[in-house]
Amino acid sequence: MQNEILLAVKNFHGHMCPGLAIGIRVAEKALIEMGDRPGDEEVVAIVETDNCAVDAIQFITGCTFGKGNLIHLDYGKNAFRFIRRRDAKAVRIIVKSENLRRSNENETALNRKIREGIATKDERKKLNDLREQRTNEILTMPLDELLVVQNISPDIPHRARIFNSVACDRCGEKTMETRLRILEGKLYCPECFDALMKK
Ligand SMILES: [Zn+2]
Ligand SMILES: [Zn+2]
């Protein structure tokens, strides 16, 4: 991955970390599997986690939450599916965690100290160095050592649809019609509906 892309991803996410590094490598593999940066909505990413990695995947592959071609499944797994609409090619990329150096005891202890606010300046630096080492390992590892690609059957979600917006009968704010709730013949946005139900 080019340095300028790495820097742009880091700026987008806010910092460089092992999780982001994993996302960068997954995105790299996804572009190889799906073809270079595909057109808008041509590829759908389904991510099975919501950790740092997902920011790199959004930034590099262009699959984003707002466009509707990034879908989160709350499985808590480092696994990422990509589906190409044109020919229904579908892969699931998983991380070979056994090949990754875990954050060792040392790092865990340092993390705890920082959380508790009792880490010294030296200890902070030490933790940063350890994380940087792991990040660099991930960024430079051969892709085949880091990732496994599985072929999966494509289950293509519908393209983003545009819905009408209708004013809520209580707050008056326009709300997507699929989100409105009906109560005693009136239409309410989810927020007002919840507020009325609590009364
Ligand atoms: Zn991060
Ligand atoms: Zn309302």
C-alpha cells in the first residue's frame, strides 16, 4: 500500500493502530479479489465487527455506511465479506489470528496502568513502541500469512432505496416514512413515539 494512502487512512481514523493495520490489509486483499476501486455501490462490504479495521475498509474500498454498501453484522469476528453485484462474486476474508502476535502480558499491564492514570511517561512510550511493532508487523506481513479468503455464496442486499419523508405529528420533523410509527391514528417519529410510550 502506498505511503500517501496509509497517511490518509491514518488521518481519517485519527491514529495508527493494529486494528487499523488489519483493515488496511483486508482492504488491499479485497481490491485484489474485487478489482481495483470499484464504482459506487458496485461492491458491498459486510463486516462482522465494528472495530478500528472498518474505518480502513471504508476509506480504501469506498464501501461506506452512508451509501448503504457497508453492512454491519454484530458477530464480533475479524471477518469481512465482499460481494460484487455485476457477477455475484463473493468472498469472506478472515484474519489468521494464530499468526498474529497478541498483545503480550507486558502490554496488557501497561494498558491497565494507563487506564487507571498511573502510568509514567516511560511506560506510555513503551506501550506505544509495542503497539507500533505489532502494527508494522501487520503492515509488512505477506497477505497470505495474514489472511484467508473463503468463497461464499452471494447474498446480495438491495440497493439503497429512497423513501418519502413525512412530518411527525408531535415534533413536526420530517422522518423517513419507513421509520414512522402509528399510535391512535397519528404518525410519530421513533423519538416521539418512545417519549409517548413512557408516559
Ligand atoms: Zn484504532
Ligand atoms: Zn417527532
